[in-house]
Amino acid sequence: MGNLTRDPEVRTTPTGLTICKLGLAVNRNYTTKDGEKREETTFVDIDAFGRQAEVLGQYMRKGRPLFVEGRLKLDQWETPEGDKRSKLSVVLDSFQFLGDGRDGDGQSASGGYDQSSPAQRKAPAPKPAPAEETDGGFDDEDVPF
């Protein structure tokens, strides 16, 4: 979950597949052992394909918040000078718009699009197990950590 670092880059392959490249800034706030509050930002490149790429390109803009789920992809190459390089990115599986759904000009940005697959939309949410079943019958003293 983070904010877009730039407007989405959308292109279409000769075979008709839409590809969208996004940059996401993910912030982490924490406190050091000395009580000092710190913030670190991680920048993540994301690739989306197909209908999801089209929707992201249509509704997302730099600075907008977005929640993504996906798989990690490691690209490795060698520079012309012979140096080995690598880059970790995310291939998007699903996403969710965040925020109030409005751009700075007050226009709706979500369009009501549900990006999940039909199977995901129809599946009922699992019911949580009763409390006595979730702890496996162990006392806190039985847990080794």
C-alpha cells in the first residue's frame, strides 16, 4: 500500500495486450530503541497487464493511494561495462483503490470498477472460527517464543 510516484505509463503490444507500469512509494514509520521516530520510504516498480492495466491507466494519477497484491519478479542483466545488475519488482495480481475516490479537481476517480475475477466476487467470505478453536488449546506458557 502506498502512493503513486508518477502517472501510470500505459502501452499496448502488437498482439493487443495492455501493459501498465506504475511506481509506488511505500512508507514505514518506526521508533528506534532510543525513542527517536523515523520514517523510511521504499520505492516499488509494478507491472500490470490486461484489463487491470487499462483501468489503472484510466483512473490513477501521481500521488493517489493504491493497495496492490502481486508476486515478486527479479530481473538480472549485465551492463555494457560488464557489471551485473538486478532489480526486484512486483507483477500485479489484484489492486484496490484507496482514498475518497476523487482527484484534486473533485472528479470521481474510481468509476465503480471491481477488478477482482468473477470467482473472487462470488466467493463468500470465510466465517471466523470461535475463539476457543483459534488458539489450538494452548496456554501462553506453551508457546516457545
